[in-house]
Amino acid sequence: MQAPFLDLYRAGVRSMVDVMNTSLENTQRLQKQQLDMVRTALEENSRSTGELGEASSLQDLMAVNSRLVGAQLDRMTEMWTSMWRVAGDAQKSMIDRMQSQIEQTADAAGQAYEVGTRGATDATELAASQLAAAVGQARRRSA
């Protein structure tokens, strides 16, 4: 009778480990993405510094500045878009894993319940048969 409850406990622990793994994987993916964005920003800043140094007129300076502002806006938009995408993917992955674990835990709980009720039914039947035997013996003695 303890085995189904141990299975239920194991399923719960397994579920928590899976949730933690999913969370850590999503954190790793987000940090990698952030690191890639920082590298790209550093490369673009180096290029921009070179372009600003080569500007020979006010028009050239304004053109480089416009490109820089546009590139920064694009980079910021890309960063927020990808962060929201990663957050959405992480949430979907977490929900999918939790649903799977809930189903497994529900199955384990159902099995534990069946074993428990089967054990209770067996115990009830045993007690009833013992009671009937005792009543039969008491009747035979009194007769």
C-alpha cells in the first residue's frame, strides 16, 4: 500500500525537478540572447565611432547620427521583441510541462486511491468474515 504513495511522491518531486530545469533552461537562453545583443551593440558602437571620426562636414555628421539613432531604435525594438518571445516561449514550455506532470500525478494518485480502496475493501471483507466466523462459533457454543 505504501508503494503507490511513494510513486505519488516521486511524481511530485519529478515534476518539481522538471519545472526547475525548464526555468533554468529558459534563464540560460535569455542570458545567451542578452550576451549576443551586447556583442552586437559593441560592434555597432565601434563602427559608429569610426564613421563619426571620418565625417568631414555637418551633413556627414548628421547622416551618421541619423543612422546611429535608427540602428539603436532597431536594436532596442529587436531586444524587447526577442525578450517577450523568450518569455512567451518559457511560459508555454512551463505550462506544457506542468500539464504533463499534473496528468502523471493524477494517474499516480488514481492508482494510489485504487490500491487504497482495494486494501480497505479487502480489510473490510476480512473483518466481516472474521466477525461472521466469531458469530458462528458463538452460536454453536450457545446451542
